[in-house]
Amino acid sequence: MIWMTSQGPRFRVQFRRKREGRTDYRHRLKILRSNKLRLVVRLSLKHVSAQIVKFSPTGDITLASAHSKQLAEFGWKNGTSNLPSAYLVGLLCGYRALKSGVKEATLDIGMSHPTRGGKIFAVLKGAVDAGLQVQHDEEVLPSDERVRGLSISQHAEKLRKKDEKEYQLRFSSYLSRGLNPEQILEHFNSVKQEIIKQFGG
């Protein structure tokens, strides 16, 4: 049996981004060989971002982008890392991409684990709804009800009737931002229409 060691003439240090778990170089090479622009989706604990990226030997070039922080400019009072915000980030990025002359891209999720109906695919759904062409399977996209926050709204309504104190505690972050959780659907629709009004015309 041959044991691999962490030193010696046969040991090869991995690239820094590979060591940090930030880049899958095999997958990245596959995408680059397709010569397509990439819809790069990245998630953090507090935010969602999307970029349309073009490969360049001297460094990637960003052609369009959107970040969940920017949703506040359209009146968004909800969280910046949930499913509805992920969809709106995708929608915003999609419209900005079209304005920049980009019509097609391929999804790049980096080292993220793809979960059917998750935030990554909510971003994808938003970009596709904006008119960006991205090859995908419809089954991976979240439902319209989840994207609009219907389950959150229904849960808030039931909890408020059952236990007002628990309701205030559970949805304190929403209430502190001046957003009634039972009205998430209306709020989502108004922000979506504002984005369409500014970029979709």
C-alpha cells in the first residue's frame, strides 16, 4: 500500500482557492471551455449576490451584477438572505444583463451544494423571468408561492392568532423594519413591480 504524505517530491500544494473551498477548478474549466458567459450566484449567511461574468486571461470581467443590499433602493424591507430576496436579486441581475446586451449565460454555483427549490435556483428563476436564457431543468426551480413568501405569511397569521407574544418574538426582525409579516406577498409584489418599472421597460 502506498501512503500519500503531505511533504516530499511527490506532494503538490493545491491552489489557494481550492484549499479554501472557494473554487472547483475542474468544473470551472468545463464552463470556460463552453465559451459562454456565466451567471455566478454566491450565497452568504446575510446576503445573496449574482453576477454575469466573462472570462478573460487577465481576470474575469463583470458585465452586470446585483446584490441583496441593493434591494433597499426599491423599498425592500424583508431579509436579504431568504428565498424572496434571492429571486429579486436574480430578477434585477437578469434585467441589468439584458440592458448590457447579454442574452444568454450558464449557471455557475461554485462550491455551493445545489438544493432543489433552494436560494440558488430562486436566483436562477428571477434571472430567467427577466428574460435571460439559462439552460435548466424546470423541476429545480422553487414554486411561485415559495418565491413570494406565502408560507411565511401563512405561518405568521396562524401564530399571531395562537400566541401574540411568540409572534412578536419570532418575527421581531420583520416588525423592527416596519414590515408586517402577514403582508409579505403584497410587499414582494410591490418591490418586484418597482424593479420591472425601472429596468424591464
